[in-house]
Amino acid sequence: MGSTHHNASVEVHPDGETRCRFVWVTDVLPDELAERTGALMDRGIAVIKETLEAASNQA
């Protein structure tokens, strides 16, 4: 993507008996890549959600 800097972290925190909170933070330079990176993260989190929901429906 042409970034000169990219740093990301992910944290998973319990949120009740059967839930968790997924926190994904990323820092990217140049600033012009922020919107595209955000869109990719949105799609990535949607895929993670779909995958986890499908797995829980099979259990």
C-alpha cells in the first residue's frame, strides 16, 4: 500500500459470560492511507465477526 509506517495491536477483553470485546488499533503513515486502511479494517472485522458467529452456531 506504500506506507512508510504501520503499527497495529489487537486486544481481546472478556465482556460477560459468553462475549468478548475485540479492540484493534492501527497507526499508519502517510495520513493519506488512513481512509483506505480504515476500510480494510472494517472489512476485516466483519469477516472475523462472521467467522466467529458461524463457529458458535455450529457448536
